[in-house]
Amino acid sequence: MSVIPRRRRLTLDVRHQVTGYLFIMPFLIGFALFFIVPFAQSVFYSLHKLTLTPTGAQFEYVRLANYERALFIDPLFTRRIFETVIRMVLTVPLVLCFSFFTAAVLNQKFKGRMAARVVFFLPVITSSSIVVALRGSDYIATIMGTATQASLGFFDVDTLGQFFEKQVGLPKSVVDYLVSAANAIPEIVRLSGIQMLVFLAGLQSIPRALYEAAEVEGSTGWESFWLITFPMISPLILTNMVYTLVDFFVGPSNTAVLSIRDAAFGALGHGVSCAMSMIYFAAVSVVIAISVGVVSRRVFYYN
């Protein structure tokens, strides 16, 4: 009498892993088709000097000469990378704070909540068509900058900074940061759309029972925020931080990106431009890795 073998079932952990891989499969396919080949070509071009001839392109192997020229001969590229990193340190926290605060406000129940959400999220919906038609972000920044100046025209930013420094008694470093934040309001609003959507979805997914239990225990709203809301939303803070970093470093107004573009179509040549791209890619990867390593230690995952 033959024994029918029992079908082996996957464990719950294995099924979760399979589901995770299926979820990221479109990204892996797109990454393999549209990123690996151009990246390998950029590495190849960065090690060669490209010369266009009537019969086609000729490549001369120059080893690391393009990298040396980008780092030590070009007077602007290295400085612009440092300037970009400094701007990132100032801008990214403001974007995260503004998007989180706005999402918290839009998550409350008040009259006109749907209209307020439309006002904040409409630029996210229409940005793709604006980018194609009018170089998107530059056009939006111009419009929002004009609107911000019109709405804030009753005070001067420099005068406000002097007021906080002399009358309020804030340190000059704090005042300078507040003044730079006021000047960057159009850019902060422009960069905060997707983050607001993510934060709003995270706030709506927090179980209401946690707040009810905290109220029974006599917890105040401030304590509930720091003990419930902030820990529960911390994974999305990490997600939005990575998205904001990438979005900032590849922005069209980024001076380092403009240097790479100008080198490709200027006198430096395509090889030097690709070398700059590799250097910039390495610098951005290091910044993101350090940021994720620091923030991920404070992330709380709710099971």
C-alpha cells in the first residue's frame, strides 16, 4: 500500500518573505532594466575620454584622470557638493516638520477639511504635467515665491531676525536658522506634498484604542503625542526622511546637479561629467547611509 506524501506547507515567516519579495518585484525589474545598464555605462565613460568622430565615438582609457580633474582641477564642483550638503541639513528637517505638522492639522475634524486637503495636495497631483510643460519645480517655486512675498509683505525678514535677536534674546545661530527657514518657505511647501500624504495615512492608521486607554489612565494630549503618536509614526519619519533626501539631492535647482549637466555639454566633456556623477552618487549614498543609521535607532515598530 503506497503512502501519499503530505504536501509541505510554508511557514508564516516564509510566506511573509515571499509576499515582501512579490511586493518589491516591480521595483527590482525596473531597477534591473533601467538602472543597472546606464550605471555601468556611466562607470565606463568615467574612466575614458570620449571623442566624437565622423565614424562614431572613440574611447581612450585615461584611468582616474577624469576623477582627478573633477576633484582637484574644477574649482566649483567640490565646493558645490559641500554647499548642497549644508543646504540639506537646513532644509530636510524643516520639510519633515512642516509636512508632519500639516498632516496632523489635516487629520483633525473641522469644517472645510476636505477643501483644505485639496489645497495642500493639488500641487502633488498636477506637478507631473507642470514639469513636462513648464519645467515644473522652477515654475512652481517662482509662483509660490511671488505669492509668499505678497502674503508676507507686511514685514521684512531681516527686521524680524533683528527683533528675535535683540528683543527676544535668541542666540544668533538660532536667529539665522529661523531667517533662512523664512526665506525657504516656498521651497519647503513645494517639497512637502508627498510627505504630507504619507504622514496623514500613518496618523489615520494608529489604533484609536491606544488613545482611549491613555485617556482612561489620565494622559494629557501632549503626553499622548510623545508616547503614542510620535513612536507609532516614527517608521514613516524614516521613510519620509529618505524620500526627502533623495528628492532634495536630485532637485533641478541643485547646484551640484547643474555642474554635472554643464560639464557634460561644456568643455570638460562627457567623461568628466560621468566622473562627477559617480562622485556625487557616492557622496549622496554616504549621507543617506549615515542619516538612516542614526534615525533607525530611534524607530519603533508596532506589532
